[in-house]
Amino acid sequence: MMADGVALLSFAVRQAVRRPKCGSGGVLRPLSMLSNSHRQVSQPHGSARPSSSLGSLNYAHVAPDPLADPGVFDDINTYSCKRQTGVSLKTLLDTGRGHLLQKKYFGKEENTTASQQMLQQVACFLHRELPIRFAHRVRDLDAIPVMREMPSIQLVKTWYVTSFHEIRNAPTPNTVAKEADFAVLLKNIYERHAPVLLTMARGAYELRQKYVAGSSEFYDLEVHNFLDAFYLSRIGIRMLIGQYLELREPPKADYIGLCCLRTSPRDVALTAIDDAKFMCTRQHGDAPEVTLHGRLDLTFAYVSEHVHYILLELLKNSMRATAEFHGTDDMPPIRIVIADGEDNEDVVIKVSDEGGGIPRSHISRIWSYLFTTADPEIQRGFVDLSHPASDFDTASPLAGLGYGLPISRAYARYFGGDLSIMSMEGYGTDAFVHLSRLGNHDEPLP
Ligand SMILES: Nc1ncnc2c1ncn2[C@@H]1O[C@H](COP(=O)(O)OP(=O)(O)OP(=O)(O)O)[C@@H](O)[C@H]1O
């Protein structure tokens, strides 16, 4: 039984990516130019999950200021050359399922020996894997000339360097006590990185100001590819940490860690509709109705929170377009259609509005992190570095950052799905969310 468990837990190397730039041209520099305020590690709470209730941690052996230690950058250089290891949704589910089975069959106590050993093995995998992933991102943050000196990018880099350093200095979590300490460390890291998206958005905002003054397409493409890779990687890191922390909690019915075995697109859509209506009403005084059609009874194994993020972004866009195109007196409803067949590889969700559509000349740009038609005043106030917020937040404005669509697409692609937009200018927009239901796609590793 234990051997099976270990096999389930293997987090096998399904895909390994060797970065072409490794070891050349990307010399990582200490952050000597950072002010003290940028060195402070902000730790607001992220999204609702993971929900662990962990104690405090005291790693006396961790250097107080890793940024002042030039050795850490040599270490990062070395780790940025190592291969990342991909994990599929199926692997996450199989591992978690094995863990829960161990809990069930090996006794009633919460931490049976077998399930504890599984947690230790997951922790040991993360102890090896996360420094590699953090190092890749630090190197990438240093690689874009137009962005790397920006305070917001430097601030994000300090978080990645600090987290890299902390894990590298943490002992291998191969005993009960060390595993418990490691979980506390990862919980801190998870919270530290909660505001990364909005802090990076500040950098994109500053860059957008430059583009208004006129700049070349080349940099736009380079920045876009960098941000695409960066956010995809961030989703993966948060997924791995969140899944591990959640597995340490008492099991919840129908859940394996963060994965809900019975994710209901209808139920997720209803929550997203409520949130979007709240945000639209705050902005415009009213919000259009949303009707649901198709397979309302459908459930499948997925991370519900990812589906919620995507649907909320699409609904925010549709509500804003509808309110602006029609005014709030006579708003046509938005339609959500859920489609699925027994043999289909994807669950497909369509969000349709009659909000006037998107001009064809804008279509290629809607996936850019630098494009939004929202009021720049909104962005100025929102991306205030002194108040970094997490990325799941209904306190956000209805529109403003230009991140909604590209980040939603990254969430869909993370497990092998996709997001596409079809528009009829003068009439409306259809957004198609494809969610991979098999879950055996390798994690994309930028
Ligand atoms: N359903 C839609 N109808 C009309 N225009 C749309 C629609 N969806 C997106 N757009 C256009 O695409 C742009 C980019 O959308 P995106 O969701 O990426 O960012 P945003 O809504 O501007 O800001 P935020 O990041 O806060 O969501 C929008 O500013 C808008 O001009």
C-alpha cells in the first residue's frame, strides 16, 4: 500500500524545459538600488484559499536580508539553469486522492503515518522545485530592459529573491516537525506573493504611458511574451503551494486540495454574476441581467476558483460594454451557455453580450497587458504601490488594468484549455472558455 502511495505521489517528471538563455546574457544583479520601503515584504492576505491555520515560524538560520547577500544571486544563477518539473491536474488529483485514502484507511487520526509521509514527499518535491521556479522568474525579471529598473518590478523581484532564499535555507522537510515548519514557510510565501499581479500591473501602467508617447511594436511583443510567461508561471507556483497547504487541512467533501471533483459551471457562474453585478452597479448604478442555458446540471473535476476568475472577468467586460453601449435604462441580458457531451474533451462556456462589440483593429490588442479602453484615472489610483492588493478582489474597479483577458486566458491554458473572443462590431461579443476536462495535459512551463 505504501509503495502504491509513493508511486502516486511521484509528481513524475512529465515535462522538463531547458531555458535557451540559461547561463548567457542574464547576469542577475543585486538590488542595491532599492529603497528601504521596497525591501519591506508586504503580506496581505490573498484569495480565500488555501485555508490553513498554521502557527508561527522561526527560521533563525535564514539571513535577515537576503538582498544584501551577493551569494544569493550566484545561487539564483545556478538554479535558473535547472529544469522545471511540470505537474498535470491528473497528477495533482491522483496524489491528493492517495493522500486522502491513506487518511481514511490507516486510522481515524488526522495525521496517520502514511498520509504524513505523503505530505513530506510533496513538501520535499516543493523544496526542490520552488527554488528552480523562483530563480527562472528572477532571471526573467532582469531580462526586459524597458521594465527591469521600474520600482514595481524591483519590488516583485525582492519577493522572488526572498522566497528563493528562504526555501534554499530551509532544511529538507523529511520529518514531521520539519514538514510542519516548511508548511508555515510556504504559507508566508503564498501571502507575500498575493499582490504580485497588481504590483506588476503598475509597471505595465507606467509602460503604457510611454507607449502613448509612441514606441516600437518590438518592445510590446517582447513585454507581452515576458508577462505571459511570468503569469503562467505564477499560476503554477500558486497552484502547487496552494494544493499542498490545502492537503494538510481536514478533508472537505468533494475536494482534493484545491480541486473540486464536482465543479459546477452553473454554481460558479451564479457567484460570478453576483460579484460582477455588484461591481457594475457600483460603477454605473445598475447592471444587466444574466441568463443561464445549456447543461446546468454538469459537474466535472476542476479548480473552481480558476473558473470563477475567468467568468468574473468576462462578465465584468460584458456588463461594462452593455451599460456603456445601451445606457442603463434598457440593457439587453447577457447569456451564458454551458456545453458538454459525454465524449467531449472540453467543457465549453460561452458568454455572449450585445454590448456593441470590439472594433476589428482592437481585436489583436485585447490580449495585450498594455491595452485597455478604461479611464487612465482609474489605473492611476488603483496601482498604488503603497497599498498592494491581491488579485481576487471585488474592491477592484470594473475595468482599468487591461489584465482581465490575458490573465483569464492564462488560467484556462494552465490546465490545457483556452479562451477565445469573437466580436461583431456594432452588435456584441461572444467569449468561449474551453476547460480541459481530462486534466492530463502537462503543465505549461515557461
Ligand atoms: N465584451 C466586450 N465588449 C466590448 N469590449 C470588450 C469586451 N471585452 C473586452 N473588451 C475590450 O478589451 C479591453 C481589454 O479587456 P480586459 O478585460 O483585458 O481589460 P479591462 O477590462 O480594460 O481591465 P481589467 O484588467 O480591469 O479587466 C477592454 O478595455 C475593452 O476595450
